[in-house]
Amino acid sequence: MFEPTIIIASAAIVGLVIVSAALLRAWQGWLALKREEIEQRPRQMEPEMQGGSSVGAARIELADLKERIRKLEAIASGVDL
């Protein structure tokens, strides 16, 4: 009545649907967890971000300025970089 190929193919499709549903539910749970973590994070960083640069960006800008000063001092002393 049923060929073994059809039974195997339908079992594989059912298994794929079950695994996909489980992964989708796990993904939604992970997203909900991250959403809760973001909501519970202290709001101390907001004024800093509204100022235009966060701590990481400020460090990068400071390192860039130091590099520029080093190059200008080298030019002033006559050293080629």
C-alpha cells in the first residue's frame, strides 16, 4: 500500500517540522530573555549617549588625537614617518 520511500520521506518532513518548531520556540525565548536584560539594565548610560559619544567612542577619539599629536611633534622635529 505505502512504499517505504514515501514513509521515510513523510517521517523526515514531520521530524523537520518538529525540530523547526522547537528551534523557533527556543529563539523566541532567547529574544525574550535579552529583552528583559535590556529593560533591567540601569539607565546610567543614557545621558552619556545623548552627549554624542559613549565611553568606547571617547577612548577611540582620544587615541586618535594622541596619534595626531605624535605625528605633529615628529613633523615639528623634522623626523619623517
